[in-house]
Amino acid sequence: MTRKPASTSGRRPRDVVADALRARIRNGEYAPGSRLPTQRELETEFTVGRSAVREALAALTREDLLENVGRGSSPTVAEPGHHAEAPRSAGVELADRLHAAFQAEHVTVDAFSLTTETLNNALAWPIRQVMERRLTPRTLTARVLVPSLEARLALPRLIDDPDDPKPRERLHQMQTSYVHAVDNSLTSLARFGVEVSLTVRAVPLTPTHKLYLLNRNEALIGYYQVVRNEEAAFQGEQLSLYDVLGLTAKLFRSTGGVEARDDQEAAFVAESRQFFDSLWDTIATRFD
């Protein structure tokens, strides 16, 4: 079959290749279990370099559309049942999904969590890729929500004295540290031509889950597990707390728009956006 070269319209070569292959997979031209053309054949068809082809295949693999990439043979189109991976820990999943999100020209990140520790850690990989010119977004807009310490938070709290303010003071110290780290990391991207906007607000709520919205089209949600933490250090003291697990929380991923598996998944992403926006536009206040 002879194909006309794909029009780039100013897009990055890897995006041209990925978009074309994605469309062929979704319309059934490449059926589940079938092999794609070789990388050399894709280079010739799209008139691009090997690196663009490899980056496109890697992107489709992260989207669970391809299998057996980089194993000495042509990639295989994944079976439909393989498109939904088991949830992974927040520290691993968020880093991977941020890396995928940073491949867009205009990146948006909305986050609602207890301290932003997971977000701060997960940003390291995609930011390093930007600094190495492997990822080249033009803009990055981030909105971050954390709980306000002016509210009576359910967690964290001392096991024996729920009214003691020290756990909340410790939480605020952690929030401030991680928010500043996120700010420093994102601000550093300006040196590499990325226009960055970060806004942090606080809400008078105790989050029972962490929520990340990437490019307004992907939702990652993970539930905090309440645990006993009897070795929480604060101002020279060891505190015994009811605390939460964040980094190891499992994240469940849903995709909206045309890439959603079904109407329910698309609706979940839309509702997650509305949930975040409703907090942001009403009771959220400046984080100090």
C-alpha cells in the first residue's frame, strides 16, 4: 500500500508519527496482535529520523496501544484488554504520566493533595527531559490545591490528643517546603524557553484522596490510607500520629475525550475537572 507523506503542519516529527499510527490502530487498520512496519519503514514513510520514530513508539507504548517495543522485532498492537493496566504507586505512575503530558505543546497540571510531595518528586524526570531538550513544551500552567491549616483538619492528628496543634504545624512546614520545591523546579524551566505559571491555593478540607488532572484530559486519583505513625519528628519531639500514606497510594488513571474507553470513563474525567474547578473557583484562598 502506497501512502502519501503525512503533513507536519509545523508539528514535531514524533507527534506526526504517533498521531498517524494511533489513528490507524483506533480505526482497525492495525488490528490487535498485528505487527507495525519496521522502524526503517516508518522512517521512510514519514521522512523522519530514527529518534522521532522511537519516541513515537514509546508514547504509544505508554498509552498501552503497543507491546514488545524495542525487543528486536516490530512492535505489536496490544489486545484491547491490555489497554487498562493495573494501578501503580503514585510515585511511579505520576512520573510516567507527567512525562507523557509534557510531550504536549501546552501543558496543564491541576493537583489536589495533602502536601504536594508526590508531585514534587514526580516532576524531576520530565523536568530533566526538558533541560536535555528531549521534551519541548512551550507553556506549562499548574494549579495546586492543599488543605488550609485554618480549618480543623481530621488528619494528621495526635493519637491521644486530637486538639493538639503540633501535627497541623508540622503539616504546614511540610507543605511550605514542598510547594517551594515545586515552584523552584517549574520556575527553572523558564531558562529553557518554557512559559510557566504556578498558582497555589488552600481549601478548608481534609483530602481523603489525591487528584491529578493532566492536560485537562486525564485524571489520576489515589486514596489516602490512614495509618499510625509513632515516629513523626517535629521540633525535637517524637509525635504519635494518625497520619496518611501518600507516595505509596495506588493511582487509578482515566482518560477523557476520544481516547476514553467508554462513556463512563469520559464522564469520570469530566466530573473530576468540575470537582477541582468548583473548589478552585469558590472556597479556595491564597496559600501562605
